[in-house]
Amino acid sequence: MRKIWHDEAWEEYLYWQEQDKKTLRRINKILKDIDRNGYNCIGKPEKLSGNLSGFWSARIDEKNRIVFRIVGDMLEIAECGSHYGDK
């Protein structure tokens, strides 16, 4: 599946590469599972509403989430660490 990163999500991903390898491994594991299983991935996926309607979230850890949606053969990643825009 082709991955399309929103700017903020890519910046968050780069942050994890430098700051926390354990979290980065978890993110990569979730992304790989989304490739294989779609919305039935690990991380307790939840369908979002409101401003993020159409997107889903998967838990990276207690605080952080990956926010994504699948469009055809494309995985669009909107957030990769913050909890629905929280910093």
C-alpha cells in the first residue's frame, strides 16, 4: 500500500526516529499491520468523527495515536503521535 503523509504526521515520524526508537518500532509495526489487515489492525482501531470524520486512529501507546484512512491502495497518515491534535 502506498503511504501518503500529511506534513505534521511526517514531522512527528521524524521526531520519533530521533527521540524514541521503541515508539518508532511500534509505529512501524502498526503501519505494517494496516498494510496487511486494513482497519482490523493492531492498536485498537477506532473510527473518528467530527473534524476527523472518515479517518481512523490506532493506539501507539497510552497517549499517542496514528490517525489514518485507507483510500483505494493508498494509506493516508494524518497524525503520528499526537492525540488528535494535542501537543
